[in-house]
Amino acid sequence: MTTNKDARLWVREFGEECRVPRDLDNMVRRGILEDSSWHNNVCPSFHLRTETNSNMLLAVHVEHPEPEKREMPKAERFYVAVEDSNGHMFDLYAGDSFDKVPEIIRSVRAAHGQSAAVETEPLEGRALMEAIAEKFQMQGIYAKLWHSGGNLWTVLFPMSGKYYVAGDSLETWGADVYADADLNQFLDGQSVETSLPSTETDPAKVVATLLEAINHATK
């Protein structure tokens, strides 16, 4: 539940349902980025400034994870704008994947003599499932996902903001695939299994492996 006491500005201005990636939160906490979110804007935003805080070098805008809840449904999930030599901002990246954003921040920091270190933390639990869910949304896949890490996490795609947890012990990633968003009808192949260990926490690798298995099972 979001409260006015939440220390994160973007949560107070836009609510937790915007699901800003944890790595951006961590960059704000470490003083790398400034949380510049304001409710009169369309979405949370984060700025990278010079070490004297006089100029903005880069801006990251994070749209709602569900396209239909964005001011412009066809807008990309992430936008990164940088400052050119004339002081004008222009879009450097627009896309639904967060993967490239830390790399851009590193490059801009290095170009301005700042430490290029922008550590990203391994994803786990709900944060990991959110990252995987976003990647599945882009593929139009409806599924229940299996994963263990002591527990079985079941996530419904597309994301509805609800997560279901049940005790189990699984050693690999797998999924139950459905024909529609209501999860009423199984596709051919129904359940898919992979040999990818459940200890794998790279969302891109998990999604790529599952998509390969899903595509093979539903041909």
C-alpha cells in the first residue's frame, strides 16, 4: 500500500503501480540519480546532473507497465534523453526494455568525468517476476510461470498487479501457457518445461529460454 510517508518521491506522486525498476531506486538512494517525479507530469522521471548539480545531463522517464494506462498507449515504457553540446535535450533511447538504460547512464557519467560504476543488483522474488512479466507482455504471451527459490511463484501474464504464491520445490523454470488473457483455455502443449535452473535470475535469459520452449510446444 502506498502512503504519504513513503520515502520514494515517485511513489508519492504516481503510486507503486508504476513499478519503477529497483535499479533506478538504488541509483537514487546512492545519489547517482535525482528523483524529479511530479504528479503534473505524465510519469515518474529521474535526472542525472553534473557534480555541481548545475546542469542536467540525462533524464529517464518511466511509463506505466501496462500500455493502456499510459497517457499515450503506444508510448514506450522507458525514455532516456541526453543533453547535446548546445544544451538541448534529445531522445537517445526509447523502448520497453530496461536493459539498455544502466548502460547509457554509465556512458554519460564516464563522458562527463563521473564514476562509470552503476552497479545493478541481482533480481529476486517479486522484482524478478516483474522484470520477466514485462518482457512477456511485449510478446503477447499469457501464462502462469513456474519458478522456485524455496517457493513456487505463479505470475499471471499480462500482469494484473496480483501475484500468487504457493509452497513447492522446483528445480527448473517452466510455464503453463494459455490461449487467452482470461487463462480459460490451454494452448496445445499446455505445460512447458526447460532445463534452465531456477537459480537463474537474468530475466532476458529466462524469457528467451521459456519462449523457445513455448514456441516449440505450440507449433
